[in-house]
Amino acid sequence: MMKKILLAAGLCALVLLSISATDLTGAAASSLTKDFVNGNPEIASINQMSFGPEGILFLGDSKNAAIYALDTGDVTVTEANNEISIEEFDTKLAAALGTPVENLQINDMVVNPVSKNVYFAVQVADGTPVLLKLKGEGFEHISLQEVRYSKMALADPIAVDAVDRRERPLRHWAISDMKFHKGNVLVSGLSNKEFGSTFRSIPFPFTDAQDYASLEIWHAAHGAYETHAPIKTFDIIQLDQTDYLMASYTCTPLVLFPLDALKDGKHTKGRTVAELGAGNSPLDMISYEKEGSTYFLMSNSNRPVMRIKYDAIASFKDTMTEPVTVFGEAAGVAYDNLPFPYVLQMDNLDNTRVIYLQRLSDGDLKLRTRTTKWM
Amino acid sequence: MHIFQKIKYSLVFFCVLLGIACEREGKVHIDQIDYEREKAVGVTFRTEMDVEQLRIFIGEESQQSVIGVIVSEDTQHHFTPVIPFTPGEAYTVRMADTLVMASFRIPERAVVPPNEILAIYPKVDTVPENLLKMYIAFKEPMQEVGNALDFIQVINVTDSTEVQPFLRLESELWNSNHTVLTVWLDPGRIKTDLIPNREKGLPLTAGKRYRMTIDSTWRSREGEPLQQRYTKHFDIGPRDDRKPDMRDWQLRIQKEDSTKSLYFDFKEPMDAYLALETIQLLDMDDRPINGHFKRTDRESVVRFVPDEEWQSPEIKIRVQSRLEDLAGNNLNRLFDTRIAETKKQKQDTGAIRTMRVRIQ
């Protein structure tokens, strides 16, 4: 009898323990999403995407000048993914949406680092944003109508003293890149009215706080500081225990800014470490590790994917001030051209593979994976 | 009866039965296309088949089924695709992905508003060789796919060569309802000594004449092409290396004008949109004077139409220094500046400049 009571007590204790353990996990999981609300966020466009922790997907909406954090619930940890190789990707995507291919545009592609699922932000000709998840060779639609989300409006640092509230048309921001880094959503953007660049760091979970900075770069060959250029894409690099924004601009300087200096509306000068050649526009930047070394990959509008070694950036201590005189000549930190031209979208699939969307010479748009061993 | 004959009759009977069954169960009848705000948001069909076996495809060739949601009520089913069906396209309902059971076509839109270009700014015939940007204003919201520059061609008429003066951006700069596009002339080429500037020179050359053509195949959100091909000629004048200066401006009220508008003559053409949104009028107690700015037929002149009669003989004008001329020079700085000069210049384009004006 006693044994039975002890056993029952033990079982009860176990159940209680497991309940409290569940509660604890629940509390930990919800700390980032506790302020999320359910409903229709009325997302008007998805220009950029970035995954944070716990399957939280950040959507950059240029039309609403806002960032949305979406609880995708896509948190099943997956390691093994089959090789992905999908030809005529845009045709298949268009067929899945039941419309001709010219009616669609792929704005961004990201991989959920937890589940390894691949997400696509697609725009329809009438402006409707569509969020899709790759499922085999098909797609699953992620509805934006009824979601659990949190929203952050992008404050316009220039229009603080907006003059004519009644008649003044809204200035349009285009979000050029966005990444989640150590509890902050980092956003680069450009405006339709002034040619300039603003970089914001927004703490997540969202509060009322957001820092913005105007950036100044040394443009080799200009003989001048170049203040008015929009960042096209960026990544974060740690050098000597300090995080740096590594920003890539149109025609194509690569510039480092210490992240902690980019706040409070300060005007910050960056250190140009490379000129990657004119007549080109960078599209996407990611990093990966291989055999103990870190590499960065940058895809481009008019050049193949470039690979830059972390060590090359770390050991380049100067800032470039000498003019680059030959058109299209690169200078500063060295890089390698990889044999992948016209890579339109690119992300890390897992620790050893990159997934990318490439326009082939015959016009076909192909989604494929490739091991970093061969990159 | 011979055994083979028996089998033959049985087979015929079986086939007839099967045929009847197929006829009854295999039929998919399209009831209607479901519309919402003139968009074909779904299709309603009836069948006694297992609806799980049915998929909808665009056309007859596609191997990828349209994703969507099916809601069933007895033998009637509503299929809602992720985005509305496309006008003019045909769709098939197939069993096991191959066997076409029914088809339907979405009719073309009956009435689509014709689309046209309302204005291309700057409107002036002669622009400075360091012109920074142009605006194209459309009557209807434009398609949100593809690259705008694929529809714009610029020819140097003087030298009979095609040129690519505009900066290609992945994030195109449209206003929120997608009717006004901003295109930048490649700023890398405008800035002295940048690599593109050295190698390619300025995007536009002084003394030359250019023709910009906008292709009529550029479609609106509703899929309607432009009414016609649009052409604009412009001549290139000398470089504008001067900041706009408020001291040069002339402000006056035309007595014969019943609206009592206050005309601002900037003495040079200004950015067509910034000129309307960077100036505020205040009375001497700093209360805003309500009214709105309008363009005039001259780009160097805008007018402020007050909501009410002018109350005080003197007012204040507040101007955000981000107001630019055609070369991107604002009240604070030149767009193209050497390093020594940059240091002297204020960078804060949010700054406000004020002046007092007697209006009577």
C-alpha cells in the first residue's frame, strides 16, 4: 500500500515537474512574442525579409513604412534537407498562383534558420504582397490576413518638422536591406525625395525606440567624402570584439561603420575597405564558415558572386584614400569572383549549404543549393 | 449460351454500368466565377466526386496546381486561390492532376480606365547638365512588377546614340499609390571624379539635345497599357553650381487674382514636388496659415492659395532646407562638393530657414 502511495506521489511530482518545465519553456518562448497581437496587420508590401529567433519573421514594408514581426510558428528544428534543384522556378511559382509569369516579381528569399524552410516574398502586378513557403517542388501559402504579429512604424528622421500636415504628400521610403542582429532589427533605406542613406537600429521586442544615423563614406577616387549614397545591402562583421556594419553601396564601395556609433541621429564616417568596381550594384550579402575561416558572399547586378575572406577585411587597417583611376578596377580588400553570375537571391540554407536563385544563360530561373565546400 | 458469349454480355453490361457511374460521379459542373470588387476571387463548382482528387490548373499544360482553399457544402464547392484569377486566362479542373473534368475562362475586364502620363518633371525644355532626378506622373496606379527603366529609352539626338543616364534600382521609388515614379540620373556620374564620372562622363552633356521615350507597353495595375508612346525632348544647359538662395526669391500677390494667391518666384526651376511640400506660412504669432501650394505653368514659380483672406500685413515663411533645385543643390549644400567644402557645410537637411514678408 505504502509503495503505491509513494509511487502515486512520485508520479504526481513528475507530472508537476513536467508541467512547470513546460510553463518555463512556454514563458521563455513567449518573452519575445508576449506583446504580439492577433489579427490582420494590413501589410501593403514585402520588400525585405529577415528571420529572427524562434521562427519570428521580420517583414519590411516600404509602402506602410513599417517593419512587422510575424510569429510563423515554424519552429520544428530540422537539420537534414534534401538537395534543392528546381528549374523554371518562376514559371512554377506563377502556375501555383494561377497567373502568367510576367504578373509576378520575387522580392526576397530567406531561410528560417530553425526549420530550414525557404520563404519567398512575391509581389503581384497589382501590388498585392504574397508570402510563400517552399514545400517540395510546390508552395504553401502563408496568409497575412490572420496572424500573430507586432508592428514598428519607421519614423522619418527628416520630416520631424513636417510643415504642411494637411497637404503634404507622404515621403516614400524604400527599404533596401534588413537584418536581425543581436536583438535589433537593422534597416537600410532610401527616400524618393532626397538622394541619401539612412540606417536604423530597432530594438526587438519593439518599443518606441529606434535609432537612426546618417552615414558618410569615403569614396575612393572621389577625393571627397561621399554623404549622399544609398546602402544597397549589408552584413555585420565582428573585428576585435566590436560589431561593424559592413555596407555595400551602388558602384561599389564596401564600408565599415562601428555599430555602436550608429545612433541618436549622429552623422558617422565610415572606413572604406574596398572598391569592388563601378558599373555594378550589389544585391545580397551573406556569410559562412568553412574550416575555421569566415567568408562573405555578395551577389551583384552586373558581376558574378564575390567571395571576400574575413581575414582580408580584418587585416586591412587603412581607409582607402587614393583614387582608383581605371574604370571598373577593384582596390583595397581582395575578393574572388565565383563562377555564378546573375544570382538574384541568396541565403544560407544551413551551416554547410547556400541556396540561391540564378538566372541562367538560356533565360531559365533556377533555384538550387550548393555546398560551401565548393564555394 | 456459350461461355464466351456470356462473358461478352457481362462485359458490355459492366461497361454500361461503369459509363453511367462515370457520367454521374465524374462530372464537374462550373456554377459560377465568384467576384468581389470586380476581381475573380474564386470559382464555385458542383461534383459528386471526391473533391480531394481535384486540382485547378492555369491552362491545359501546367503541371503545378493553383494553391488555394476549398470550402464544401454538400456537393457544391468553393475554391479560393491565393490571388484572384487573372482576366483573360483559362483554367482547368483536373482529376489526378491530368484528366480535365471541366474548364472555365475569366472574361477580360469590361471597363478598364485608360491610362496616360500626366506630366514628366522637370517640364522645362532646358535642364542643367547636372540634373539629378526626374519624376513621371501617371493617371492610374502602375504595375508593381518589372523594372521601370525597361520602358524608358533616352537618345542623344545630337549624336544619334542611345544613352543610359538613369540609376537602376531594385527598390524603385514610387509614391504610395504608385502613380509617381522618381528616377535619378546616375549620381555616381554627376559627382566629379567618381569612377563612373571619369569613365563615362556626365549622364547628360551640355549643348546636346536628348529625346526620352516612354513605351506604351508599360501597364497599369489593372493591366492596361498606356494610351500612346510618350516622347519628351530636352536640351542640356550649363552646370548649376549654385545653391538656391532665399534672398533671390520674389514674393507677390497678384491683385487681379481672386484667390489672393501668394506667388513664390524662385528665379530658377525647383524640384517639382519638394517646392510644394517644404514651405510653410505662419502669422507673426507663429500660427500656421492654412492653405495649399499649387504649381503654375512655370516651374520656377509656385503659388500659395490661402483658405481665408490674409489677416495680417506681415507673415513668416519657413522653408525646410531640403528644398532642392534641379541639380539637387539644397538651401544648405551643393550636391557635388569637394572635401574641403563639405566640412564647411551644414549637413542637416531637416533645418528650417525663416524669413519675414510683407504681403500688403
